[in-house]
Amino acid sequence: MSVSTITSKGQVTIPKKVRERLHLRTGDKLDFHIEDDGSLRVHPIAKKAAEVFGRFARKADRARSPRQMKQRLREAFRQGRI
């Protein structure tokens, strides 16, 4: 289990093992989602739009809404494809 403390400014240091496992670097963005049961899910957001666009553009068989694209990105992160 990895534990962090929230600072007075609301900041948290992500433990090194977690950063390494998720391939997080300085400047990366994270998406926070609060589940209905009160648990918190954190997902990294794509580092480069060109990289993400290239992965989905080849597989695209139809136009997707921004909401559908965001959902596909989250699934790709969960599965370790990005």
C-alpha cells in the first residue's frame, strides 16, 4: 500500500512506485473520478495528442463524439495500451 499526505495547499506527492508503474512524468495530467461508493479513481491523461490521435485514427471506423473518445482513452489507459 502506498500512502501520501495532503498538504495545506491540497497537494499530494504520488509515491515513486506508483509514478513508475503508470509511467508518469513531470507535467503529466491526471483525471480524478469519484465513484458512487465514495472511492476515488485516478487515471493519467494522454501525454501527447498526436500520439493518441495516431493510435485511434487507424482504427476509427466512424466518427466519435468527444465523450466517446474520452471513454476510449480511459479504457486504453486501464488496459495499459497508452
